[in-house]
Amino acid sequence: MKRVFITCALPYANGPTHLGHLRSTYIPADIYARYNRMKGRDVLFVCATDEHGTPIAVKAEKESKDPLEVATHYYKMIRRDLEACDISFDNFSRTSNPLHHKISQKFFLKLYKKDFIYEKDIKQLYCRECQRFLPDRYVEGKCPYCGADGARGDHCEACGRHLEPLQLVNPKCMICGSKPEVRKSRHYFFRLSKFQNKLLKWIKSNKNLPANVKNYALQWVKEGLKDWILTRDMEWGIPVPLKEAKGKIIYVWGEAFLGYISSAVEWSEKTGKDWKEYWEDTVVHFIGKDIIYHHAIFWPALLMAYGCKLPDYIIAGEYLSLEGKKMSTSKNWVVWTSEFLERFESDILRYYLTINAPLTRDTDFSWDDFQRRVNDELADILGNFLHRTFSFTNRFYDSRIPKANLEDEDIRIIEDIKKAKKDIEDAIERFNFREGLVEIIGLAKKGNKYFNDQEPWKTIKEEPDRAAACIFTCNQLAKAIGALLKPYMPRKSAKILEILNLEGISWDDATTPIKAGHEIREAEPLFAKIQDKIIEEEKRKLHQKTKPREDVSIEDFAKLDLRVGRISEASEIKGSDKLLKLKVDLSDKTIQVVAGIGSKYSANELPGKKVIVLANIKPTKLFGVKSEGMILATAEKMGLLTVEDGKIGERIK
């Protein structure tokens, strides 16, 4: 393997990243990419945000925004999160990129011309009010399996079942709330069933597929593969490149995979290098457990149909729970990446999410366990060994590596370093990232024991040769730890090597001895312990987010001065695309209100409208403009709550 093409599952651009995303996909992929670069291999590490599909379209419609605006907002958040965690992509793109559209349409056309895509009429829900067919996320109703309300047209959150819109009991349109009817619609299907035997053979014979991927994929294939619908009736997405397919877009799972390719092509255009040379050598996909089916069955079948080399490895990270419960973004039982990084360093997050359990096993994020591991393993073991080694070198050897005559106990440590390097290398090559990190902490444990056994604070006076041998050996161990830690904790690794005055070393340099006389820099504390009060605060914040809203008493509600008002004037506020300055007539007085309804209404259509006003809030300033009240509007679509019959100034009770 000279070149390696590494990808991460495309993060969906309808929300920021959380710790589960990092644990299953992005941190493992980055460890592997950094390791291979250190080994001197040519790495192409790419990703992109997945920006099409119904969730973004629904979200945009509810917020009266363009879908691209929603996707762009989250693209920036996701990119910021991943950069803050030092995920070292060579290229991070977007599926809304015109280049991606071009590549996806070309891919679709080739499969269509080869007769791997065909047309068929299907029954589909249609909303007469909205005058359109309703793709999966545009429908909600009661789950036919567990009876839970609020099930979507593709998934039930309560029982986890995959659903089709027509299966829902009492379905309704997510946008207008009306009951849809069943109509026929022509769609395009991929002949997945045609690849049943080829996929079965590929999965069974592929020694590179880990057990969790292979077993899950085999289960699906043995149940029998059905042809997969490849299009949707929507505007947001990549248009099907056929004249007769007007109004239809390529289903997100028919084009999102190609985000790996389009991101690589984008990289090629920037660098002048050929991405195909990397794909033809070794391809490694890092994904989450929830999309094994797509990557181990549907994606290989698409590549077989097109005539491409298949991926060599598909590494699927299992789930991360939170404090013993399933993570849920809808219930706010989640720790967002940006939220975590406000208080803690990214490297200790990378450490904890890796050391906690093998990637192929579900694991739990616990604030107490996080504190324990940071304090015991990073501060007391790793940090302690490094700091005492560097401090002793600074103090007694003028910050220079001493000359040494090594004896058996010293040589054993040097041999342990070489063996550990080989074991860590083998672990990473087999994607056993936790095992490799455990070996590194094991080296630090040996270093502490060796330092204690040699007692250099005593022998520096009684047996100076033994003290010199000890500090020489400890610095060799510190160098190896600093180098081997780089794929896992790049910032701490850089700091260790900076203190050692050894920046920029390769993987194989880890066991090359530092020469006597080499000068190091001043020691610095590398890991701080986390105090109990900080962890208690984080646990309190987590539980606070999931608390139900408190009930409001009749007495509290009676304090609100809600009145009927008429907007007499409206104007835009310079510098804001949402805020409008309104003059509102309340009969006995006219007040000025700043309202965030500019995305729904233009200033010239508001004068004369009767609205409901909260008239007794404390005056404040928004964008430097005084606001003396609040206009009532819906939270999601910013629709004004109006009243036709009330008199101006009349109080609402």
C-alpha cells in the first residue's frame, strides 16, 4: 500500500456534530490518516457535508428559508466542529457543489443507459393543499408497529422501525397538516436485486470486512434484495438528467456516496494530482453502524453497475450512549461538540472516546468516567512521567540529555519501546485504535515504575552514572510516547516533541535514540486534573436541558398586558435581514416594537394589520433600536397572530 484513499461518512447538514459522530467516524478516521502520513504513505483524506434530502427541505420550509441557506448554516458549524477537533481532511466539500451535481448526473445517466435503472409507477401520498407529492419526511402519522404518534414517513423514533409513507396510520402533511391522498407517480428504480449473488460472494470472500459489517450485510443479502427507488418528487436536490423526468431529483442515497468522489475530484483540481491513483490502490471508508447497509450493499452494487473498483475496507463504529441512555438530539439528551470544547481540550476528548472501548463495540460517555480517566491516566500516569523526566533533565543536566552507560534494566526499557511501537503499529493497521492507545499508556506506566525503582533523586549524588542512565532512558521513552501519540492526540504530541526539541519526526523515528548532549526545552505541565465541581456542573447542564418547561400560574399569566394593536408604520433596520421597526397604535398610546419577522413579511405589507401585542415588557434595545413591546407570532414560520374583530387597545384575557 503506497497510497490510501480515506473517507468519512458525510455529515448531514441539518445540525451540528455531537460526541457520537466523533466517536464512531471522524476521530478513528483521523487517527488512521495521521498514522499513514507518519508512515510515509501518500494519503488522500476527504469528506463533505450531505446537503440534499427531505429533512433539510422540510426544515427550510418551516423556517421560510431557502434549503441552501439552511445547509450553508450547518456546513459552517460542522466544518468548525471538525476543525476544532483537528480532523485533518485534505478536502472537505459539499454535495450542493455544482461539481458534485455534474458527477452525480453523469453517474446516473451511465447506469440508466446500461439498463441498471428503470421506470415504474408507484403509489404515493399527495397533498392537495400543497399541490405536490410528499416524500418521506414530509409525512407524519401513527406508527403501524408500535402505535406511537409522530412517526415519520421513513422512520419511527419510538421503536426504530424503518417505514414507508403509505404504512403510516392517519398520515398528515408536515407542512399544512392536511390529510394526503394516494396517487400514482412514476419513479426510477435501481436493479439492486440483480446484484444479489455478486454481493453475497463479495461480502463472504472479503477478508478486509470487520465482523460487525460482514454479519450485518450478510443478514440483509440473505433475506433477499429488492430493487431500490432512486428518485423523489422534490425541488431540493440533484435533478434527474432526463427530459421526461421533470420535477424529479436523485434520491439522496443515490448521490451522497459520490460526495467521496466529487470531494476528491475537487482536491485534484486544486492540487493537480490524480485522485484515481489513490482509489485504485487502497480505499477505506469510515462510517457509523447505522449506515452499514448503505455502504456494504447499496454502494458496492452501484459501483459494480458502473464498473468501478470496490472499497477495500468498510470500518463501522458502533453507538455511543450518554450516561447510560441512548443519545437523542430530539430530546436534547446529547453533548454537542462545540459545547464540550467550550470547557475542555480537543485532545482529551479524542483520548477518552478512543480509550473507552473498541470501535466495534457500543460504549457509553459518562462524565464521571471521563474525569477519572483524565485524572488517573493522563494527569497521574502520562503527565506525571513526562513532567518528572523533563524537570529532572532541566534541573540536574542543564536541559541536556546526559551521557549514559546502559545496564540490563535500562536496555530492557529500550527493548520495551521497540516492542510497543511494533504492537501499536499492528493495532492501528488492524483498526484496533483503542488497543494501540492502551499500549502507549502502558509505556508511561512502565516509565513511572522504572523512574521510581531507579530513584535518580538519590543516585544523582551517590551513583551519578546510574542517575544519568535513568534520565537518558526516560527521555528515550518520552520521545517514543510523543511520536506514537501523534495520531491520537496531535496537540499534546506536538507539545511533548516541542519540549524535547524534536518537532517533525516520522513514525519510524520514534525508536531512534536521542543523542547525548541534545538540548531540551523547559518542562511544562501537560495535563491538568478536572475538579469535581466542573463535572457536577456538566451533569447539571445535561439534565437541565431535558427538563420539561415549568407550568405558569394563572397569577403569572394575569400579569401579561396583551392587547390588540394596529401597525401604523413599518421599516427595515439597517444591518439586519430579519428585524423590522414597527409603530403600533394601542389607542391610548403608540409604542415602538422591534420584531424578527422580516424573513416572512416585507415592511410595506404590514401597515394596517391588527396584531396581538405584549405591551408591558421592560423596554430594551435590539440592533441599537428601542423596543417597547412584543408582537406575537409563531415560532417556526414567524406568522403573525392576528385578530380581526378586536378593538384597537382592547385587552386580551
